[in-house]
Amino acid sequence: MPNQHAAEVSLFEVIVNEADEYAVWGLGKPLPPGWTSVGLEGSQAACLDYINVVSPDRVLIAEPAAPAAAPR
């Protein structure tokens, strides 16, 4: 199932957290706290394919929590 911001973004990147949970994230969007890019960028399908190859038994997070807004 495509994630909710897929229609808004044409390029994505694969991100991972310390628990080895993977997610597909819109390229150029600020990363959620605790997540880092694995260096792969491309279509959503290409990112999902990468995750399935490198980590078939890992957890895929559909939409990591976005960074909290800065206090005013």
C-alpha cells in the first residue's frame, strides 16, 4: 500500500532507525528524529525493492513520526 505522501513526492529515500526498522521517506523532507538515510534514492517501488532484498525479515514502517514543530 503506497504511503500517504506518495502523490506529493516523486523521489524517495530509504531510512532506518536504531531498531533496524526501515521506511520509505520523501526525498528532501526532514528526517524524523532517530532515523538516518541508508543512501538509496529513487522511486517508491525501487526503495521498497531495496528493503525487501537487504532486510526481508525486518519491520517496514509505513510512516515514521514527523519531526515535532519547534516551540514558539
